[in-house]
Amino acid sequence: MEMITWEQCKLNEFLSVSNLKNTEDKYNKKDVLSVSGDYGIVNQIEFQGRSFAGVSVSNYGVVETGDIVYTKSPLKLNPYGIIKTNRINNGIVSTLYAIYKTKENCDSKFIEHYFNLDSRLNKYLKPLVNKGAKNDMKVSSENALIGEVCFPHITEQKLIADFLDWLDVYITLHQ
């Protein structure tokens, strides 16, 4: 098998911003998703026992299976937020989240594995995020994509992601 070199590129060469909104109210509070550092993207009611959504969810962003979500709120180990892939059903997230679609040169599961390493995620986001006085994130959805990443070809991305998925299952089974 021919080895293809990993290339340094901007993340926006692999992802594009999704501005799909729940304007037709196709989704309701039962479809609100949350992003968890440990569990990835989860259904808010199933995971937290209740919905924290406002009265209307019409302005919420639509997240389809395979979309990437960046939560712009600080977590203990991730002061600049986290990046996760939606591996569950379609749903919606509040306007505090950025939603991305993968381009044809990118595997969505690989993105999640790539950013699962806290040190890599923090190093990537730190130069892009200006923290406001209230500790809120001042970064546009577009600007969160201008950092440099080093990715292999899509074929290799899929192989790596599948292997790491298998490893996660294997570890869980042995715990």
C-alpha cells in the first residue's frame, strides 16, 4: 500500500460551517442535544433528565448525523471548549454552538478522535479564541476553522477512526 504523507492544512479545508436552522420547527425540545466531554454528543433529556431549552427552539441549529459540533463553553480540562462528532440521530443545539459539515476529503469520526486529546484540542483552539471578561468565548464559527491541522488522506482517516472506535469498544468491554 502506497503511503500518502500527512499534510498540514487549515481546518476549513476539511470542514464548512452549517447554518441550517430549525426555522420550520421540525425538531422540538425532545431533540435538543448536549455536548459532553466524556460521552460526546448526547440527547439532553436522556442524558441530563430534562431539557434546558428556552420557550422556542426555532433559532436552534440543526445537527445531522456525522456533523461536527464545537461547544464554545469552557470545561475544566478544555478552557476553550470541545469539538465532537454527532454519532446519534439528528437533533438541534442552542445558538452557543458552532455546527460544521465535513467536506468530501474528511471523515467525521476521525475529526472527533483527532480532537479527543485534550492537549491537542487546547493547543489548536487557544490562539483562535479570545476569552471575554465573563469567561465566554469570543470566536466566530468561521474563525474556529482557521487553525492548522495535520491530516492524512481520507482513506487513512477512515482506517484510523475505525481502528480507534474498535479500540474504544474493546477497552469498554474489558473494564
